[in-house]
Amino acid sequence: MFVLNAVDGCIPSDLATGTDAEIEEERRLLYVAMTRAKDRLFLSRALQRTWRGQLRTLPPSPFLSHIAVELVLHHAAPARKERRETGQYSLF
């Protein structure tokens, strides 16, 4: 099972107003997703992303810190290759 975008602002959602009940509901939803995994669970997040037109570093979800350390295996994706400026491709 995959849970994508495990960053603060998405898990828990910025749409939650921050009341204890809403935060606990968000925590429960993540728990349900995690317990549905049969064999493996992949939680992913981007270190940086374009957010509202600006490149930003988004912190991980605060819920991730509650997962036992012995259950976590960190894997970083290889760095992206720089794009060459190629101009516009022709479709014809």
C-alpha cells in the first residue's frame, strides 16, 4: 500500500481547523490506511516541491514521528539529472 504526500499540511490536512477532534480524526484516517497494508506500507513525500509558484521545502507530517524507529526504513530517491534546454519539439 502507498500513502503519498506525507507532509505537514496534507497529513494532517490544512483544511482541518486545528481543533483536537479534527486532528485526531486525521490521525485515525492515517492509522486506518496504515493498518490496511497487508505486507508493506510505503509512505512517501517530496523533499522539495513547487507550491503556489515557489520552490519550497515542506516538513514531514508530524504523525510520522510516532512510528517506531525499528519499523522505518528510509530510502532517498537518486538525484534528478539536470534538463538540457532543447527548445520546442516538432510534432510533425
